[in-house]
Amino acid sequence: MADMVSIPHSQPQQHQFNPYTENGGTILAIAGADFSVIAGDTRQSEGYSIQTRYAPKVFRLTDKAVLAVNGFAADGNMFVKKVRQRLEWYRHAHAKDMPIRAIARLIQTMLYSRRFFPYYVYNILGGIEEDGTGAVYSFDPVGSYEREACRAAGAAQSLVQPFLDNQIYFKNQTPAPGTSFPGHLSLSTVLSLVIDSFTSATERHIEVGDGLEMYIVLAKNSPSIQSLRDIRGMSELTATEDGERVFVVRRDLKKD
Amino acid sequence: MSIAAQTDSCPRQPIVTGTSVLALKYKDGVMMAADNLASYGSLARFKDIQRLHPVGKYTVIGAGGDMSDFQYIQKFLEQLIIEEFTSQDGHDLGPAQIHEYLSQVMYSRRSKINPLWNSLLVGGFKDGKSFLSYVDLLGTTYSATTLATGFGAYLAQPILRKEVEGRENELTEEEAIRIMESCMKVLYYRDARSLDKYQLAVITADGVKISESRHLSTTWSFAEGIRGYGAQTQ
């Protein structure tokens, strides 16, 4: 019995610290022919408590790229901070803003570098590609990504995405005989769809509400500017001259 | 578990704890309230603990959660203020900077799976502007015109929102004191880890003021009329 190894008897299980939490909310982005709309609600919650009615989840990165982050708010804020830092370094090195497809790849590598202690965040990147087309890139927390025409993420993804599939991709619809579905939707149609998505999600999901922030990125000399004329509560955020333009529209959502 | 393992990176648990902190914005600045109790589990262990702490000339932090972690936070913030002062560069740290610094510390500690076990409110007034924000052991941050940590988030925050939201610029100090007192009373009646002794901090253009301990007057005569639970048999 001399070589018998003493087995450490199991200690009373200690309360394990959980470094993550879920802060609710929903984000959404839709790409058009020459524009992109990126939106998110402004409620931040934990469990059944509303922490604040105004915590932005959508951030302007450059004049042609806007990033929406959803999931664990502390990770989200830190991630946006680090992406912005990398974009600033790029600006100092190359004297121009990073193109959106490069930002998308950057975000992938930044997320994957934390593969074994992930940022608990779903990212949606929207903006204008170098060829002037509207773009939406969506990511999972560890960096898998693809370019799409539209994407919803967050608490009400399961409510909003099927609606978008139906209204943007015309899934489960058949065109009237002799007609076809439009290839791209107009900006005013897209804005209406976004507003409807969020009012509906607010009705049916307790973690969605309080406020809506919609960022609109327009390609250089985009004629879509016309449909922004009579939009209530809009302000421009463009920083550079004669390039892409960024606008934000803020709306109230129900607070209950 | 050995002391070495505990101080290394093994997650701990809060030992001596403080309960709720409340704060609101009013006409002249920010007001914060916290009681004087530090509990040891369910034992009311220390009944004269200050949980509101001034940092620099414009800021107060209020802490719930582990009191030894809070003392450590006080210590390194004091060091920070001294370093900032000795540089004599014409700048000093306002509430926004202190909140950002704290957030980074809290987030990096949670990322090392060795959190500082606190919920903190940072309130301040600088350059004519009120500041009020929250940060906790996960590094989660947010701001609003009224904030409450711990049980206060359930019991006091609804009252604070009803009284304050939309009236931030008209509320007087007297009204703010009345609101705080009524909230502290609700907490004392319902939160078993609370005390009827608390302090108020006001941060205005005149700087930081933390009151002497105040006493809550409560009534318990209704208790013997309660039927249906407790010791009564009929």
C-alpha cells in the first residue's frame, strides 16, 4: 500500500464567478443599392431590470462604416474601443479611412484572437463598399462572417429576421403573374421596414424598447438623399468633405 | 484553499458587504445616499462604515459589495489623485475620467477572472455639468438620471424614476433630500441587510459635501396587526 496515491477528496463546490452577462436589446442592418441602414434600440437591461433607457449600441466608425454591437455590453464597449483604436492607427499610417471590407476582415481577426475567451458580442457592420454599393457584414462572437443584404441580431433576432426574410428577400412570396420583385429596395421603404421591425419587437419582447437609433450611410452623390428630406429627428454626422455621408435618426420606442 | 491560491487568480466571494447605493441628478448637481452598514453574511457586523467616498475635488464614489475591495479601490484612487496633483499640468480628474479609469480597472480584473466584487456609482459635478454613472464587477457600465445598486435597483429605482425623470432641472436640494430619505426608508423596511443610519453626499458647483450620519425614523406598531404569517397563531 506504500505506493497508494491519496485522492484529493472533493472540496465543497465554490461559487464560480461568471465573467459574462446578457444585456438584451436588438440590432439590425439592411443594405440598399447605394446606401446602408444600421439600427439598434437603446435599452440596456439585465434580467428583468432596465439598467438605462439610453445606452447606444450603434457606433459611427468612419464616414463609410457603422458598427452595431449586441450581447454583453462591457465586452461590446471594449470591442468598439479597440476597433476604433485600430482604425485610428490605420489612418495615421495610410492617411485614409480603412475600406469596409478591410474593417470586416479586421473584426474577424480581432474576434478570433479571443477564440478561447470570446467577446460575448454579435457584431453587424454596415456601410459603403469601395465600389459604392451598400454593404452589411454580420459576425458571430468568434469571428465567422459573411456579407449579406440584411441581418438582425440580439434578443429579438427570432422575431425580426423572419420578417426581414419575407420583406427583403421576398421569401414565401410569389410575384403577381407577369411581374417580378424589385432587385433593390428604396431608402424610404427600408427605413419604414426598420421602424416597423423595432416597434413590433418592442411590443413582443420585454428587452427591446425605450429608444431607436438608425444610422444611414449614403454613397457619394447618392440620389437616395431625396428620401431623407422629410425624415423627422434626423441629424448629419459626416466628418469629411465630398465622400460618403452619415446620418442618424433618433426615435422614441415604448418604455414599458 | 491556501492564502496563496486565494490571492493569486482564484475567484473569491464577497465577505464583508455593503448593500444598496442610491443616486439622482437634481437642479444643482448630483446627490448620493448609502447606509452605514457593513454586513458579515447575515450578521450586522460594522455599523459605522462610510460607503460614500470623495475622490478629488469633483467626484464621489458610492460602493456596494465587498468592503475590502472597496477599501483597495479607495487606496489606488487616492494614489492616482496624488500622482495627478504632483504633475501640476493644469489638468485635474473629473468624474468622467474617474469613472472611465474605474471601468477599465473593473473590466480588466473581470477579464483575469479575479474581480473586484463591487457595484459602484460615480457621481460628480465639473465645468457646470452633472455626471452620474455605474460600473460593476463585470465591467458593465451605464448612466442615467437616477441610479441604484443592489436591492435598491428593485425597491428604490422605480420610486426614483417616478419622482425624478423629466424633472432633473427643477428638483431642489430639499426635494432631493426628501426623495432620498423616503427611498432609504423603503430599503430599511424591506432589505434585511440595511440600516437606519445613512449618509448623503451632494456634489455641486460648490464642490463635494458628505453629510454626517443621519437617522431614519420608522414605525413598527403596524407589525402586531399583521396576520397570516409570522409568530401569531390567530
